[in-house]
Amino acid sequence: MDVFGWFRLPAALNVDIENYAVFRELHGWLAISLMALVALHVAAALHHHFIRKDKVLRSML
């Protein structure tokens, strides 16, 4: 498979239609997981700033 004319991928990486649905579902779950981790990280930073009143958020900025 040719990628934008820059390089070629081995034929073993070609995905048939049966596996496409699995990879698409996995991609969706990974995206949701990443968004949840970012939200948790922001919530933890705000917890340190407003509840614990330490200087963690200021040190990150």
C-alpha cells in the first residue's frame, strides 16, 4: 500500500472488511478513554488548586 507517495506499507497491514469493524470500534473506545483521562487530569489539577489549596496547579503553569 502506497502512503501519499512517501513510503510503502507491507501487504500484511492491509485490513479486510471483517476486521475493519473491530478496528473502528477499538478506535472509538480509545478516543473516549483518552477524553476521560484528560478530563480526570483537569479535575485533579482543579482539586489541588481549589480544595487542597497547594501550589501544584501554579507549578504546572
